Amino acid sequence: MKSKSVEYFQQENIPIPSIDANYIIINRGIKFFLNFLLIYLFVTIIIYNYPELNINTFILLICVVSSVLLYILDLNFPACYI
């Protein structure tokens, strides 16, 4: 097995991967739109089914739903695949 010296690796030209900015913008746009739409749908369904919610429960509900949905959307639409 041949070992390569440190000088060889320093002189070797390694291509730097380019990141497409359009892909990142489209990806973030899809995440933003889906997040807004899903939060609206889930909160609307819960409000219409439980009209006796007070304001504290409503705010907590929005925070929980948005956190869970953002987590799921980040798993499905990651910013990069490294």
C-alpha cells in the first residue's frame, strides 16, 4: 500500500463544491409556505373543534404546532445534504 505524503495533499487541487443559491432560496420558500399553511390548518381545526380555549392555551398551542412542524419540515427539506 502506497502512502501519500503531506506535501502531496497540499499540492493536490481538490475541487470546491459549488452551492446553487437558487436551490436554497426555493427550498426555504417551500419550507416557509408549507409551515405557514400547515400551522394555519392545524390551528384552525383545533380552534373550531374546541371553542372554549383561553388565550394562554391558544398561544401555547401555536408555539407547539409551529415547533413540531418546523422540525418535520427541516427533516424533509434540509438546507444542505452534507
